[in-house]
Amino acid sequence: MADECPEIDVPVLRRAAMDCLARREHSQLELTQKLRRKYSDAQHSLIQQVIAELQADGLQSDARFVESFVRYRKSRGFGLLHIRADLQARGIDDELLQAHLHRDDDDWQAIASELTERKLGGRGLGFQSREHRRLVRFLQSRGFTTDQIRCAVDPHLDSAIATESDND
């Protein structure tokens, strides 16, 4: 009977969960999914019990996860819309999102402008040129709003074209 799996109990699950949390913060949903994948035979109630104990001990916190995730994703050049979607996919509720993600945060504009500078390298662009459209699509895919993209890209438009569109 050496083929039988050992009984999966709370200490085994707790140790596995703590190993995950030692590497980086995880949302409750992520941690649940990882434990379920690793220990598919474990009862769901046992996994929930372990996670509840970790939360009570202050070892797992969705709020701490959101802070860490937002800080990291901002540093990687992602905007509000992209980060919000990523967090929602990780099971973060709207209340926590509203507490940590603010549409009027000045960082979003600074990040969009920095990405634009890096992409252009000081070059100008023609309005609706291939490069302009490509840059706008890139910033949209990174999760920036239309206003943030416009404010980041407009200063780099060739002046003759920019003034013509201003006069329209």
C-alpha cells in the first residue's frame, strides 16, 4: 500500500501556503487556486480554513497584496485600467480597488509621459502617422485612458500639424 497518498491535513496545507507567501504576496483567490492545484485531493473547506488562519495571523492580506501589486505594475509602466483588470481577475473586490486605485492619481500621467518619451527618444510624430497610431495603441494596451494618452502624446506631435488640428 505504498502507492496511497498521505492524508492532507492543515499543517501540510499551511506549510505550502506559507511557502507561496514567502516568495511574494498572493491574493486569497490566487492562494486558494495554487493550493487546489497542488493538493487536488484536499477538501475545499480545509483550504479555506488554512487561508482564514493565515489571514487572522496577518500572513495573508488582500490589502497588502493590492499595495504591492499596484506599486510593482506602476514601476513596469502599466496604467490604471490594465492594473484594475488584473486585480479583478485575481479576485480583489471593488472596495479594495477603490481604496488603492485612484483615477486622478498624478502617477498615471507621469507614467504615460515617460513611456512616450522612451518610445520616441526625442523624435516628433505626425498626427495619425503610422508611428502615432502605433504609440496610441501601445499606450491603450498598457491601460491608459484616452485623456492620459492625449496629454502624453500631444507634446510630441509635429508643430505644424498640431497647430492645424488646434485651429479646426
